[in-house]
Amino acid sequence: MQVHNINVLSGQIQRLDSGLHSAINKHPIQQATELLESGLACDQQADQKHHGGVERALHLYPLEHYPVWQAQYPNLTCFQAGAFGENLSTLGATESQVCIGDVFQLGDAVVQISQPRSPCFKLNQRFGVSNLALQMQLNGLSGYLLRVLQPGKLMPQTKMTLLSREYPELTVQKVAWQFFNNPLDHAFLARLLDCAALSESWQIKAQQRLSTGMVEDWNKRLFGFSQVQPTA
């Protein structure tokens, strides 16, 4: 049984220096908060088409990653819990230590890992680094998303306890690396389609790649603009 001490964070929509509106900057909650199927009752997302929702109700970002970013960008002072838009912050639950489909008790709630995080261009604007989202996609330090199986109340600091693991071979690290760095591996894509716990959006992309032999254009997500031709 794995038990983690979790800090719970939320954010409100704000205007970034770039002019973009986002709730990417999260802060620790100060009192008990309801966790609904759609996420924390006190949390916001500016772009609800690409963020939040039942399959992406919570984002966990491992605390271990922040010293890596700080060493790479020593002049930036904002690399701390909540800076990458995460709702859950902890040590000992990195992408290599957890798997797609893992089910956890989280306070009074029950949650499940649904997919790796797909970094987006708002990270670039948040930190003033033009390719930070791409770097995160390549190095795999992106965290992961969870769905809520059973709503409940969360305290500012709570426990997250592993209840079950159905797909031990599908670590978040492995799934993210394969998906972004070896995106047309047919055996891997077929394995993703067999993983009932994987989010619908990732399963749809896997099916499209198998059907077309092409990879979706990542440029709009990573940089805020699209190419005419899909990334192959």
C-alpha cells in the first residue's frame, strides 16, 4: 500500500503578462473543499474545452521535478508547487511510480489516473519561455491527470493511498514517452485501446493514428498555432 501526503491547490482565472487569461497559477486551499466529478469546487479553468472536465478533473505534478526546472532556469523564481497548474502536489508519486488506471483514496474521495498531461502553450506564456511546453513533452516531466470515481471532501493537506493497480505495465512515464516519441508504434497503440482506464480523448487519438498512419498536429497545443500538414 502506497500512502502519500498531498497538498491540495486551486486557482482563479487571471490575466497573464502576455494578455492571455488562465487559471494556471494555483495556490494551496485554505479550508475543506468539495471534490466533484468535474474537479475541485473552488477551482477554475479559462479554457474548458482543453482543460478540466470529468476525464481531467485533477492534475498532479510531482514536487521532484521543480529542482530540475529551477536548475535549468536559475533566473526564474516561480518554480514552486502550483506553478504548473497542478491541483495535487506531493513527493514519491512520479510518472515512473504510478500507472494509468491506478485507483487512489484521496481524503473522502476516490480518484483514478486517466492520462498523462499533454503540455500546452500556456506554459510558455506563464514562464516566458517560448518552448517550455515542448521541453516538457520531450523530457516527460509533465505530471498526469485523474478522474473522480467517488466525490468527497478534501482538506488542504490530505492522504492519497493506492487502492488498486490494474495496468502495472502502463506506467505514466512509459505511456507518455511512447505516445510522443514513438507515436506510430502499432503494438503500443493497440495496447492503449485495450486499456479501459485510459481517457477517451487519448483512445480516440490512438485509433486515428492506427487508421490513418499519421500523427495529429501538435503545434497549436505546444505553440498556439497550427501547421497546414499534420505532424508525421
